[in-house]
Amino acid sequence: MFFRSQICLSLFAILGGLCSQAQATEPSQESVAARFKDYKSACFELLDCKSGKTFRYNADQCSKRLAPMSTFKIFNALAGLDSGVLKGADHPMKWDGEKRWADAWNQDQTLATAMRESVVWYFQKVASGVGEERMKKYMQEVHYGNEDISGGITQFWLASTLSISADEQVDFVKRLYFDALPFSKRSMTIVKQITELKKTPLGELHGKTGSDRQAGKWVLGWFVGYVVHEGQPYVFATNIQSADGAWGKQAREITEQILQESGLL
């Protein structure tokens, strides 16, 4: 009886594993389009790193360069760590006492908390510490978007001169996942750790949102990152644009819905 039970349990585990693997499916254009119906323009891109196959919703928009906004914090953290401006995930910075719109920003921060809460002032200090010369060198080595930092060392990624497409975001994040960027492996490991957002039985999600607010209205939302499912990475990039109501939170929510429907998260 014991052995029969063990055999049944083994078969259940095998079949369960096969079912789990079979759950991952490519999203359909129709289902993805329905998620973006309320936005003026949008795109979603998903790369299966194992097969090399890429799904694109609205390919023209995926190739369009936009300001990276706070998704640039991934690059900024890498540059800060690699240059020694940041010592690690717990690197502290004191709040200057200036009240900003997000309550979570109005306190001392570490790299990990600043990434989690998307604290602009922290990363402006990081960029200032890296400096224009080193930042430009990193930008050119990575080939990050249009590589244009002429908008000022604390502003160039914030609806200024730097722009990047969803296609380029996916390539950048893929190289980060595989430790293939021109930064130290330690720097890339730390950034991957501090961009972890959630774990489910199906997958582990890493990513960063970004938002552009103009005249009090949210006009652009980004969410870029990757999900590891069954030990395999899938890299994604989403952006949405609208006269209002398009920001990173919505981009993340839509992306997670698509990943869940695809059996990846």
C-alpha cells in the first residue's frame, strides 16, 4: 500500500509538472488589445529568452522612443554601483527636509528603498555623483536609447533629452538578466535583487515603473522588467500614453494581467 501511494504521488507530481509547464502560452493580439483600449497609444512586448521568440502588440509603438522616466533608475543604479558612488543595496542618503509630493520620499533612503519607492531625489544625487563624463561613457558602452544626456545630469531622463524604445528596453533588460552589460557582475546582481517585486507559484517578477506627469496629468506610463517561469526568463516592456490616466501603476497592472493570463505569473 505504501509503494502504491508513493507511485501515485510520483505520477501526480509528474503530471502536475507537465500541467504547470503547459500553462505558459503566448498572449493573443485580441486579448492584449482589449487591455489597452482606454489609451491613446500603447505597446506591449514579451521576449521568450529560451526560444528567442518575441510577441509584440503594436510593433510601431514598440519601436518609438520615449522618455524612460523612472525606468532609468535601473541604469542609474548600475552606474552608481559600478562607479563606487553607491556601495551596495543599503547605501544611505539623508533626506534634505524638502517636502515632495510622495510621502515615502520624505525620509532617509537606501538604494533598495529608493528603487522600491521610485525616489527621484535619491537618484538625482546618484547621477550627480557619477557625473556627466562617466555617465556619458556608460551610456555609449550600453547603447542605451539615443544616449543623449545633454538635458542636464539630474534631469536628462525626466521628459528631457534621453529617449528609448520598448524594443531597446527589452534588449537592455535581457542583457542585465544574463550579466551581459558592461558593468560588474556584482552591480548587476544587486540591481536584479532590488528590482524583485513579487513571487507566485508560477513565476518571479522583477521590474521598474516609470511615469510622466505634465500639467498635473499622467501622460505616459512604463513598466519594464522580466519574469522567471519554470527557470526561464521572459523579458517585457510596456508603455501607455493618454491625455491623462497613463502612468506606471496602470502599465504594471496591465502587464501583470497579461503575464497571468499567459501562465507566467
